[in-house]
Amino acid sequence: MFGPLAGELIKQMVGGPDTNLFPAPYAPDSVTEFLAKVEKGEAKLIPPIKTPDKFRGKIMYERDKCIGCQLCIKVCSPGAIEFIKEEKKIKIYVSRCIFCSQCNDICPVHCLHMSEDFLIADYDPYAPNLMVK
């Protein structure tokens, strides 16, 4: 009579959330002001749950290992990676990245890695914390 979804419905009604709460003990009036206080040491974040294995956070780039082959650019469907001809290196626009990890998988020298960083939001898509070079 209730079908296969009844058990799932009851589980969701009784169980707790499957995601992290906002990392503050209270809802701040301004998230940006709260994060600025955290950087100054005036406030503390609620520690998030451990990130799972193979979590795809902010991309990291080991510039010295890069050979400038541009394979990462060819597989980057959102166009988040730009080649700097003069330096024969890349620049990554994290605000465009969809965190698919294809650039990591194709890199022959493994100079690209996904980190555990996930608090990377910013008003400016070209902010220094959203540019990897």
C-alpha cells in the first residue's frame, strides 16, 4: 500500500541531517564578517565532518613540476584553465572549475591535485584565493 518510498520517508523524518551545519555555533548576521573574525582568531568554526576519501576540493598546482603540455586545458570542459605562453605554465580560475578532476587524471607529471579546501566562496570571481597559478 505505501510502496518502497515509505521506509525512506520515515528514515528522513526521524534521522538527522546528512550534511554539515554551517560552521558557526549560531547564525551570524553577516557570514563574511564572521569569516573575517575567524581569520583574526576572534571566532571559532565548528569543525566539519572529516572529508571523505577522494574529496574534490580546491585544485592545487605544483608549478615547478608542470611541463606545459596543455593536456589539462584540452579536457577542461568549463574552460577554467588558461595557458600562459611566456612562462609555459597554466593559470586556473577556481570560480569556473566544476571540480571534475579530469585535469588531474590526464596530467602526465601529476602536478595537479584536489585538496580538502571547500570554504572558497568569494564575491569577486577573480579574487586571489580563486586564482591558482
